[in-house]
Amino acid sequence: MQENKSRLKWACRRGMLELDVLFMPFVDEAYDALSEHQKQVFKRLLACDDPDLFSWFMGHKPCQDPELADMVDVILKRVKV
């Protein structure tokens, strides 16, 4: 399990600091509490391009995939707490 978490953290390293500060703490503090389905959605989210992720997280445009949009909301709510 630790090996998977290390790989996940590596995938969270992005080319944009704004995304790093969202993903890294989320994995450390909240990822383990996600359901298996949510974990798969999070992994799909990490496969998206940085410009799209940035737009979704900054509210510049909505994500058209409902599952990914829900995960963006989960992460943003976690950050705001």
C-alpha cells in the first residue's frame, strides 16, 4: 500500500505550483478516507492535462465529466476547511 501511495504522490507533482498545493496535502490528509470508487476517480483526475485542471480548480470553466467535477468539489471543500 505504501508503494501505491508513493506512486500516487509522484503523480500529484504537477508543472503548476497551484495544483501541487491542492493535490499533495489532499493525498496526505484525505485520500485514505475516500471510497474505492472515489480513489479511481481521483486517479483519473490526475491523468488530466494541467491547463484543464487549473481551469476547473480556479473556476474558470466547469468540468464536463460529472465524476471528475465532483472530485474537484471534494478537493476544493477540503482545502477550504
